[in-house]
Amino acid sequence: MKTTANVLLLGACLLLSQQGALAEPLFETKDIFTAGLDNVCEYRIPTLVTTGQGTLIAICDARVEKPGDAINNIDLAMKRSLDNGRTWGRMQVIADFPGQNAACDPSLLVDDETNTIWVLYDYIVDKPAHFVQRPRETRDVELHLIQSHDDGQSWSPPRTILPTNQAGSWLALCAAPGRGIRTRDSQLIFPCYTRREKYDHSHLLTSGDGGETWQLTSDTGPNVNECQVVELPDGAFLLNMRSLRGHGCRAVARSEDAGKSWQPMVDDSALPEPMCQASFIRYTDQREGFRKNRLLFSNPANAAQRSNFVIRMSYDEGQTWPVSKVLDTGPSAYSCLTVLKDGTIGLLYENGVTNPYEKLTFVRFNLEWLTEGRDRLVKGN
């Protein structure tokens, strides 16, 4: 089954071909969350999706009183755009808890079959009753899930997600910031990770019943956490992970059986990182009328520090990354990519002049800009 984003993308490409026009390179930027505005000290952890109606939804941490991770007063802030990111509506708070309790680290997922938009996030409690401090995790973390059925205009109350196969040895189960996917067989999948006494482990959180119940896949191995996933043409999953293994690059793992097991984790030296979150999405799929498969990846590509933000593209399902373009040489960190309704690409990323956490900037660009004219989207391409 085709996803809404790729149906819109294919339609835009067919129209472009029929008109006989070749797109010019497109590159636009707009700061949409800036530290200090709307009475928020710091904005972090961006997530971005395109809905079935073509609306852009951007959600992030709003760290109200002070910078830094939880325990902290953190809300979830949202803005929407109805015109491909040219203008954005007012900032709205969609999750807010009293005191120093936090709603943070969001991940977005669009279910095209039910027109449901899901947000998975960490709910972190300040000084919970009967909480016993444990090694490596001094906080009480729960997974919360909220949903919207009206294109992000309103949101449900939160509910706590407890996987049906939860193990008692975990210190915490945490959302992996960014976005989830709906597979071709209608599975809903959120990347996530568990914290344990010695190491973090990456997993997938999956639902086969439209989000009513959730199960956790097996893990890929130790010393990895914040991850993103794509479904490959053969139905396999490719997980791209933030690595804590000290090798200065991303780690990847492949599953042929929907996460029941994983092939051995490997380092991808073509994707340097300074231990940071990254974005990883599918752009085009041959099964949906395109001649080429294309994957997109973005992160601060500096093994030593969070700077030198790069966007990459792969034509061979992540085996190689021949397209690479530097977006920002300065401080930069977390990001999230999406495909817009007109076939262009959207990105929301952390950046600044003196540190990476001064603002969240939306960038819109096309394939012609990314490849400097060497690749373009037309009928059959």
C-alpha cells in the first residue's frame, strides 16, 4: 500500500513531467522556534511530519524555565504550517504537567489508513513517590502516547504505554526522538530504547492493531540508543542508531523478521557523528512508480563535536551515501526530515551561532538543490 506522502510526491512528479518543466534548485529557511520567545527559555528535540492533508506539524521540547534535560519543567510545543513551511501558526502547548514533571523527547507518526497522528514521548516525574534510585537512571520515566484525528488541531489526553512483553530488568523504556513509520502491512512502529544497568539497547515499539496494544522487539545489541528506522523494499527493517561505542560514527542493524532478531550491528564509517540523534527516512520507492529508491539522512557530521550539519542521500538502501551536502558549518545537533506534499523535502534542525540550541530552523529544499542538478524527480524517475 502506498503511503500518503509518496502518493502526493508521485502526483507532483507526474504533473511536473506533463508540464515539461525542469525544477530549479530550491532552498528556503525559516526559524520557527527561538529560545526566549513565547516565554520559553530553550527549544530542543525537533520532530516533523507531513499529514495526509499536506499539513506540516512540528513538535519539540519547550524547556520553560531553564535549559537542560529532565528533571526540568518541559512541555511539548507545536506549530503547524498549511503552505509547505512558508508560514507557521502560533505556538501551542499540547502536553503540560505541573511543577518539574516533563513531557519530552517526542516522536511523530502518521497513520494514513485512519488519518491519525500519533505522538510518543517520555513522561519524566519529579520526585515520584516510592521511587528507588538505581544505577545509571535516577529518574522515573514512562512512555506516553497522544493522538489527533483532526490534522493536529486538537489532541487526546495522554495514556501510558506498557508493552505487553515488558521485561523487569529495564531501568527505563524511552522514546527515540524523531519519527515512526507505518509499514506496507499496516504495522505502526516507533523507534525506542531501553536503559539497563550497564548499557542502553535500541529496539522498535510495534502495534498491529492500530495502536491499541504495543510490543517491544528484540534489541540490536548494547551501547546504542536513539535510533530511526526505514522499511526496505524486501520488507526488512534497517535501524540507524546513535552509537555509544566510541567509534565516532553511526551504527546500523538489519532485521529480516520484523525485529524478532537482528543481524550483527555494524559501524557505518560513512556517517560520522559526535554521539547525537540523526534523521533517517525514505524519500522515493520503486514500488510506487519511481525508477530509483532513495533514502535521506541528516546529522552533525563531526565526530568531535556537534557541528557541520550534513544532508545525505543513498540509492542502494543505505549501503553507500554518494550524495552529501553541507547545510550548516556551525553548531548544530538534532534534526527531523519529512517529504512535503509537492515532492520537496523539509527539515527541522537545532542550530545556533555560539551553541546548537539557540533555535530550531525549518529548511525546505528540492532534489535539484541537494544533488546540484545531477538528479531530479520526473515521471519514471
